[in-house]
Amino acid sequence: MKAIGIILAGGNNEMRLGDLTGLRAASAMPVGSCYRAIDFPLSNMSNSAVNKVAVITQYNSRSLHDHLSSSKWWDFGRKHGGLYVFTPYISSENSFWFRGTADSIYQNISFLERSNESYVVIASGDSIYKMDYRKVIEYHKNKGADITVVCKEMYDRDLTKFGIMQLNSDGRIMEFEEKPIEPQTNIASLGIYIISRTLLIDLLNEIVPEGRFDIVKDIIIRFRRKLNICAYKFDGYWSSVGSGIMEYYNTNMDFLKCDIRRKFTKDFPYTFTKPKDEPPVKYNENADVSNAAIGGGSIINGKVEGSVLFRRVYVGENTVVKNSILMEGCYIGNNCVVENAILDKQVVVSDGRQVIGKENEPAVFKKRSTV
């Protein structure tokens, strides 16, 4: 059951995440006080014994490349297999950036052709979940499927943002509609696919020369009747930080729930990340902290409640930080109020200032801005 992995981390999410992805890919978004979004699919690959993984990047990828500069943190620093990072390149034979998800794999098809593994696991780089892909591959084999799409029954999400499918009694996908205006079911694709390596090569060689570049539209939907495309229902925690500001905010707030944080940090197999050599959090005499996740190197003088703080954040005296996300290096002065807000890296809130967003519309401040 050997498989190789492909993580699609090249999407342009500026329309959905605004200033937060102005200088970084969605897959590099900070999550849960110490992680990046890419850590979750990478850890899933490693924990599922998928030892050869390609990460395909494109837009605003510098921060992501920096995070992936050493593969050893996810146990990919090995002789056989390893972590590969692919970017668009211009040559005499190719003058295009990636024109879609299928095209991004096609332009790196030599990765597939030079591999010997039987299966390919394709996953998105901006989703937060824990999954054993070996169980999905076993299901794929038992069903005799050509392609398996991992899905989840959604009850509290905006279904118009997902690919929605209809299944028959045997779990085969009969209809698939991408981002429908009126969803017919609540079974949503999670953007995770299992397919044989040789079939993927054949399909890419067929569709891309015809000017078809998308996995969902040009493979899943187009071939849903010709191929046996099955659905694997996932019932664990799943979230996507690339779907929008509120989704990103809610995902980080989920890490304040004991059961969800424990799932990724305490329950084996663990979720790994690139470590930072920071000292422990320093809580000074008047610090008052409740229900918060705080990264190393931070200094807390005021009150922090219901918030996620990343590393090296400073909170001044008589300051209140509530229901907010503060990324690396933020400086909050004395006598400030920060509530319902997302502060990108190295944002400075001057003494006495108030930053207050709405409960369902957090205030967002871009990197290195001063309030």
C-alpha cells in the first residue's frame, strides 16, 4: 500500500483572506499559537507512512519556503523518499504559471513518472485535521475505486463554498457540483483524493493538452460517470483556514477548546512543526490570563482572555486582550484594549489605544502596521 503525497499549496487566497495573505500563502498561515497550516497535512503524510511528498507552491510562497527549509521536523529527512518543493518555472517548452490544480501536477509530472509507489494522496495545504491516509487507501482498494474523494457531512458551514456531492447506496459519487448556489446535500468534499499513480498520469496527459487544468471540474466532475469515483466519509475535526477571515478566526479559537487542542498536541500521532528556540512565556506580577494559548518568548503584563497569541508577543500593563489573535512579534502598549481582532506579525498598538472589532467581523490589521 505504498503511496506518494502531493500537497497543493499554491492557491491565491487574497480575495478571501485579504491583507493576511498579502505576503504569505494560506498554507503558511499561523494556527493555534505554534503551528502553520501546512504542518497538518505534512504531519498526516508522515504519520501515515507516506514518506515521499511534494509540496506545490505558487503565490506568495517565500514564507512557506522558509518554513519548509528543513524536512527533518516532519521526518522527511531520509535517504529514500523525502520532501520536495515545486514552484512554477519558465523554460523554452513552458511559459505558464500553474493554470489550475491539475496543471500544477502536470507541470511536475516527472515526479510521478520517476516514482514507483502504487497510489497518490493529494491534499490541500490549508486544512486543519488529523487523518490516517492508510485507512482511506484501504477503503479505496476494497471499493475497487478509480478515485476516492474524502468528504464530510457539514451541518454548520456555508455549503456554497464547497464541492457538494450526491452518493448512491454503495458510496459512489453520482453528482458533484462545485460551490453550488443551492446545495442539494450536505456532503462536502474536503479536497483530499486517492488515485493510482498510473491513472493520474494518464488522466493528466489526456486533459491538460485539451486546455483543461482543474482536478475537480476536469477530472472528478467530467469523469464521474465513466470512472468509479467513491466517497470516503470522514467524521473527525476538519477546518480550512483559507476559506475566509471568519473561518481563520474560528479555527484558531477552536484551539482554545481542550478536546481539539489535545487532539493535535497530546494524542498520538502528534502534529509536528518547525520548532523555534524561544524561552517560556513570562507572566509578570499583574498578569491575568484565562483560556488562552500563548507562544514562547511572550511577555504578559496585562489581562489576556479567550485569545491566541503567537511567539514573542508583548502585552503591556493595564491592557486587556480579549477574543483576539495576535501573531508573532506584536507589541501591545500600556492601557490598551484589543478585542475581537486579528493582528498580523509585528503590529504595534500604541499606549492608550483601543482596537475593537465586531463579534462576527473581527478587525484585521496587516503586518508591521501601527495603530
